[in-house]
Amino acid sequence: MQDVAARVGATDLFVLYRVADRRLVNVDGHGRGAGWAGNIDLDPAAEGWLEEVEKRGLARVSYGMPRRVFGPYWATESVGVATDDCLVVFGGPGTAEAPEDVVREAAALAASSVGEVPVAKRLADDLEVTQAALEIARMRPRSVDDAARAIATTAARATSCEFGAVLLFGPPMTLHLADEGWRPSASEEEIAAALLPLAQALSDGLFVEQDTSETAFPYRPLTFEDGLVARCAVRLGEERDMGVLVVAHSLETPRGFTMLCQRVMRTIGDTAQATLSALLDGGAVREGGVEPPRA
Amino acid sequence: MGRPRMTRRLGGSERLRGARAVPISFRVGSGKAFRVSDESLGLEEGVALALRAVRQPRTGVAAVLSVAARAMGADLVAAYVLGGSADRLGEMIASAGPLTSELGPLGPVDEQTSSVLQGCLQDAVSEDSLFPEPWSRLPRRVHLVDRLPLGAALVVLAAGKDPLDREVLRRVIGPLDLLVATMTVMERQERLEQELLRLRQDQALLAAGLQHDLRTPLTSILGAAHTLRDRPARIPPEQRSELLEVIAAQANRLNDMIGETLARHAAGPDVPVRAVLVDPLLVARRVCRAARSARGGDVAIDVESRPFLCDESRLERALLNLVDNALKYAPDGTEVQVIGSKAGETYTFTVADAGPGVAPEVAAAMFSPYVTDPSRDDGTGLGLHSVAHLTEELGGKVSYARASGWTRFSLSLPWREADGA
């Protein structure tokens, strides 16, 4: 696949296999397309540009800056080709200018050499999910506050996000930001206030926005204008609504959330709520440190 | 050095740690029970948080709506502003609740929502009112109206599957008022700052454009004057009078432009277009004479004489810019063509030359100010912008095409007959 991508000068190549009329699955590729294999599942009718590729046979985009192309994929330039069974997407600088015959030939080659997602890749993905859960489960926090901060940090790291936060409803209501990464230049109150409407939108426990420039929650300082491009939130607590865990990608590395990322977030959410419930039921103090995970 | 740990109690209300708020049960007229609980997220605390986030008042409004939705068990709560500086139909300024994503973007509302909001204002909303989606799916609805300064009104609408307590809205309406007022003032200030910036840019552009526009007739006057001065004996009498005519016409045009600029300065940027009956053939002849006296070169005129109502000064300036450009870039020995004809309700002037045309990399932006062809170093980037601006003022449009070795600029203008013609 690397050779095929190189023909078009693409850094990323996605082979989106048509498994049903309204379902495309990324089965193979190069760059992000390889890393995300098995973790992108799309309805082409809900993806404007992919629909255009299907309709016209070949379509190009060139935004001048990174924008969402489809699903979680963001790029400055892309070209997509529809073959019999697949949509093949090449992304990266210069791809929108690639000659049509070269692109069509490379797409046909990519589509013909596609197989199933390797078992090893699926196992590695499962391991990633388990590891994220383990990291939370192994924490021995001395306080709710430290647990919440560690959860925000672990979730951001596990999903390769630049922003991570936990808002606990309390009382008292508290905000816990990840120890590292991007954060908006705003007060904690402003960040917490912007998270509250988001926390309300978690009707099925998970909320994903692949492109915040088209959001129903344009509340600063957590908007596209502030430098935040995609976000994923998970409810903490089923019967007892404890709060919300939010991770986000910034303009530094613009991209959205694959199915694997969403699985990781659900798992972290489940594990985190158990940890937080245990601490709250045990009457934990709200100050203190986090013990390192056991070896 | 590590980042300082970010854990701090938010909001302003003072609660004892570990203290749990007691859920309060209400019974309403319908007999169905509902519950207001601030067990997990206090209304007061949420409001206090929103007020402390006052630098982002819209976010504060959304936060207040969130805690209100939670306290009421509402699936949807939204705040709307009507009247004042809001859109004619009203504007949604924030929303909250699990169904928020279905509500669409913030901003102006549609006719149906507007009619519901008007009903709220007149206290004429009932369960039978025609609510748009997703409100219509939620059988229980309450609303609260609050009057804002400057004739505006705030309407908060909440809906859910179960009965809702309007009292929750009463408790948050004060803070919402404050946040909306702050938001209105801040957004107004932002708009004014942007307007000021735009006016300053316009002013700078106007000054630069004027300088550019003044140069074109001046070049014609100088060209004609030099010819008369340097070759007095060799100029036949008819060419002498033609050159004097050019000088007089262009001096008159300069006079008009200065007058127009002074009027614009006095009255602001929107000086009305002065439409008079204009013969396009006479305009084309005048313009071509002036351009040739400055640049030399050959111009062929094929313009249909179909007088129509137009601002003559603006038309001449736009056309002169195009003919002057064409003469500048037309290769030696080639002819510039000025064609004019009426088709339907449009009169179109086309200026064509056999020059190289506009570089492809700047073609898309050629009518924007200060866009110049990188392969040439003699342009200011204001000529075509001026043409586009003048044509727009005349209610027309300018277009560019390159085909079969010809560069064509066309001015398409609305053709209007004189009243009673």
C-alpha cells in the first residue's frame, strides 16, 4: 500500500470497502489509513464529500488548511476514486493536483490488493482498549480530585488528544484538566461553563463531534475558533450522574475520533466511574496524590 | 517544570462538603408527579459558575440553561431574543438538553419558530400551537418571557416528556437577563469595532483608488498637452481640436470626480448613483479618444447606440480603466476592440485585446484590491478593483474571459429606458 500511496504522492491512503449499501469500512491503507484500519465505519450518505466521490467517480478537495474530509480524517488536500467495491481516498499535500490517470490506476491497484483487516491488527486494537482500562483500574488515588485529574490525563493520552478534562458535578462542582497538552486561554469557570451543555447532550452515554466547525455547541472557549477541531465526551456514572469526561483534538494535529478511540473512551468511562464511585462511597478526601500504578 | 495542578472548586455557592441536597417532590394540577432534584448538580452552583464565566456570556447562558434543564428534567431548553437588534424573526442565542443537536445552529430562527415565539410574547401559546421539530415531539412545554432594554425580549422555552416546573425558569431568569444584556453589549461592541475597522479600510482603499483613478485622466490630459506642445506645426487642425476636446473632457471628468469625492466625504460612502440618459456609443468614443491620447495604439469601436439610464461618470471611469489596460497590454500592431450591444434587459460592453491576459494564479482574485500580476511590475492592483466597484454601483457586473488568444473584459449593465420613452 505504501508504494500505491507513493504513486499519488499521498501520505495517507484509505481503502473504504462497501460492505453494504450504506456502509463503508476502512479495511486497509497507508499512513492513517493503515493505523485506522478496521476502525472507520461510515454511512456515505452522511458524508458529503464521499457521496460526491461516489456520484462523480472522482472528486478532489483542496482547502488551503486542514479540514475534515470524511469521518475522523482531516487533511489539507485529498482525492477520492470510486471503484466497483470500494472508495479509495488519497490524502496529503499535492494529492488534489495528481493527474487523473495516475490516481485512477493507483486506486484500482489499492482496491484489488485489499484483504481483511489482519488479526494481529485487531488484537493490537483490543489490547489498546484493555490497556487504557487497566491504567485507570490500577490507579490508587487518595482523593476524588486526583483520580479525576489522572482520568483526564490517561484519556487524553490513550486517544492521542491534546485536551482532556473531567467535570464532576459535585457538589461542589469541580473541573480537572489533564496534566499535559493544549488548553484554551480561559478561566476554569469558562471551560466548565462550556462543558456543561455538552454534558447534557450525552443521551446514549457517548458524544462525538468529528468537526467542531459544524457544532450545535458553539460555546467559547471550546470552539473551532479557539483551536479545538473535534471532541468526544463520555458520561461518568450510569445511575448516579457524576460528571463528564471530555477529550479533544486541537488544530495542532487536526483529526477526529475513530471507532477505536470511541471504544477506548467508553471503556475508560466505565472504569473511571467505578473508580470514582468507590472513592465517593468510601468518603475519600478531595486532596492528595495518586499512587503510581502497580508494576 | 510541570504545569500547576488544576483542581479547584467552581461556582460561588457555599455548600458543606458531603452535604446532599434533598430532592423535592411536587404535584401539579394534572396529578402527575415530577421531581426537582439538585442532588447531582445544583442550580445555584451552576448559575454562580455561569456568572463567573461572564467574559463568555453566551457560554454562561448555555450553562444556566443546562442546569435548568437538568433541574427540570427537560429534554430541551433554549433562549431566544426577539426585537431590538435581533433578526426580524428572532434569534436563538443558546440551547441545552439531550436533544440540543436536533435543534440546528444558533442564530436567526425560521418562520414557524418565530410564530411560536410571538405567541409566547402575547401569552397565546397552548399545547395545540404548531411547534416545529423537535419541540413538537415533546408533549410538556413551558416558557418564560422577560423584557429586555431597547424593545427586545428574552423568551426561554423548555420541553420534555414529563411535566416541567416553570418555577425553575423563574429562578434563573434574573441571571439570564444579566448574561444576555452583557452578551448584547459585548457583541454590539465587537460589531462596532469591526465596522470601524471596515470603514478605515474602505477609507484607505478609497484614497488609493481615487489616486489611481485621477491618474488615468491626468495621463490623457498630459499626453494631449505634450503632443500639442511638441509638434504644433505637424498637427492638422482637426486633430488639434480633437486633442483639445480630450483635454476639456478629461478635465471635466476630473472635476466631476473631485466633486463626487467631496460629496462622498460629506455624505458618507453611499453617494447615490445619478442616472441620466446615456448614449453608449458616445461614451465609448469619448473614452477611446482619451485612452488613445494617453497610450497611443489602435481601437476599433463597434458599439450599438441604444441610450439607456446610467450614471455616466461611473460608466466612463469603469470603461476607461478597461480600455486603458487593454491598450497597455495589447502587443504592438494589434487592435483593441470595444464592442457594445443590448441583449434582453442588459447592455454589455466588451473590451478585448490580444495581450497575454491575467496570470492564472491571480485570476480568481483579480477584482480584489491590491491584487497584481506577479509577472508585471507596473500595476497598483486597484484598476480592476475600481472597475468592479463602479460596475457594482451601477447594478451590473464585470467578468473576464480568455479564449482564442483574446483577453475579454465585459461590463454587463441593467438596461433601463428613460421614463416615458
